[in-house]
Amino acid sequence: MSPDRNPLRLGSIAPNFDAETTQGPIKFHDFIGNSWAILFSHPADFTPVCTTELGVVARLQPKFDERNVKVIGLSANGLESHEAWIKDINEVNNVEVKFPIIADADRKISTLYDMLDYQDLTNLDAKGIPFTVRSVFIIDPKKTIRLTLSYPASTGRNFDEILRVVDSLQLGDKNRITTPANWKHGDDVIVHPSVSNEEAATLFPGFKTVKPYLRFATQPGTQPATA
Ligand code: BEZ
């Protein structure tokens, strides 16, 4: 890695850190282990959009588990506040939050991950120090950053989209494919441009050529079983 490389760029190793969370202290890389991870920040505890977002993430927990993805939230408040807020999230959304939330009142981790809000002047604590924007990092088991997103405090995220990206990345890691616009799990995929037609005939029997550079195939793993 060159010394001036942005450590948060796609392909960089996600910066490691120690943190206090609602499920005890962690070292981030040890927490990830052999799983994928989604690290996501939200502006602050006891805020309306965040309360709905964390409910959605809690409801999607089985889908993250199926994909071997560990989810971890972060907001710039302390542990006591997080713990009290989780009770509200569970009550309002009729869920049980099972993922940890990092307590980052001193903004150590939000600064490391460039999550602080420099745009929304309503997204500040009582001392005028910025809270975080809605950042998302998808990190693979090698601890490589595979996706980054930054949403403004005022816009709740679409976590189905984040799961969709996980599906695309995991499928692309196992097969020489890419995924088209608006693709979702089960739809046809695109044969990777690096695959020759000869290789494609073996890897993706029955693939369809729309243009020499645009070839579609059935999503690997979804072919009907042969008798
Ligand atoms: C919210 O979560 O509702 C929110 C937080 C900070 C600024 C704006 C909205």
C-alpha cells in the first residue's frame, strides 16, 4: 500500500480499533473473524430516523446471519444511553436488537472512519460537536473494504439495498460474474468481461449473448437440478 493511499478506499484494509459496545469490549478485526461485516453509523441515540433504521436492521438479522455477515452499529453517545435507547427501539419496532452498537462519545472511531457530519447543522451535540452521518462499510473476511456509502442524517437508508450488495459481492467472489442494474438474488447475472466465450461455454452453459460485451447467464447455484 502506498503511504498516501486513502485508508477508507475500496480495497483498503478496514482500520482496526478497540471499542466499547453494548455487547462488551471488542477489537474490530477479531470481531469480524471469518465473517463479513457491516459497520454502520447513525447520528445519535433517541433520534427518530435512527430509531426506525435500527428496527429495520434488527428485523433483517436472520438475513445477515444466512450470509455470514456480522452487523455493528455506531453512534456518538455513551453505553448507558445506547442501552436505554435499545429498549425504545425494541418496543417501537417490535424487535429485539441482537447486534452490538459501538459507544463512540469521544468520536475516536467516527473520526477514524471519517463519519462526522460537516453538512447538517442540526446534527450536533449540546456542545456543538458534530454527530455522525449515516455511513456504511461492507468489509469482507480478509478485512478489505468492499463498499462505502454516506447518507445524510435526514435520509434513512434502504437496508435491502445493502443486503443486495452483499449478495452481489459474495456471488462475484465465487463466480466470474457481475450483476446488472437493479439485479436481485435469483435474477440473471452478467458473465464477467474477462471470461472468453470458450470459458463461458463451460462455466455458464446456455449463456446468452446480447452484444459481444454483454452476456447473461443464470445465477450460479440456481440452475434447475438435472435428472
Ligand atoms: C434522525 O435520526 O431523525 C435525525 C438525526 C439527526 C438529524 C436529523 C435527523
